[in-house]
Amino acid sequence: MAVIEGVLQDELNRLERNISQYENMLSKLPRGSIFIRKMGNASFVYRRRKENNKVISEYLGSIHNKNAQKQIELSNEYKRIYHNIRIAKNELKKLRKAYKVYG
């Protein structure tokens, strides 16, 4: 039983560290969702986010603009990290239940 308890405790610590690191990474990325608006033959990139209960749309440039492409990549990175945090938190919840049984 002590071996299982030790393994569960190690895994709990690892997940807590990972969540902390993910949240730190997430805090460095811009918040909001990216959307593309078409006007005629041109496409423009915007970021929509909330500030003080107001929705703000920020113009990022043409779809072909390097800055707009970088912002799209950062938005995808934000989504990936957020998804990983959710998975880690669910795993942490399951491990805590298992640890109660063996602890």
C-alpha cells in the first residue's frame, strides 16, 4: 500500500507543478479569440476579448500580415495550453479521489 500511496503522491505533485507552469505560460499570452472578417476580396483579422464587462474587438491587420499570422499562432497556443490545463485538472481530481482511498 505504501508504494501505491507514494506513486499517487508523486503523480499529484507532478500534476500540480504542470498546472502551475501551464498557468504561468497562459498568463504571458494574449487573451481573447481570433476571428476573420471578409470585406470584398480581402480578409482582416481581429481579436475579441472582454474588459470590464465590455466586448472589445481589436484590429490586428490583413490576413497576409506577419503580425496577424503571429497573433493567430499565439491564439492557437493559448487554446492548446488551456486545453492541457483542463485535462490536468481533471486528472488531478481523479488522483485525489484515488489517494483518499489509499491514504
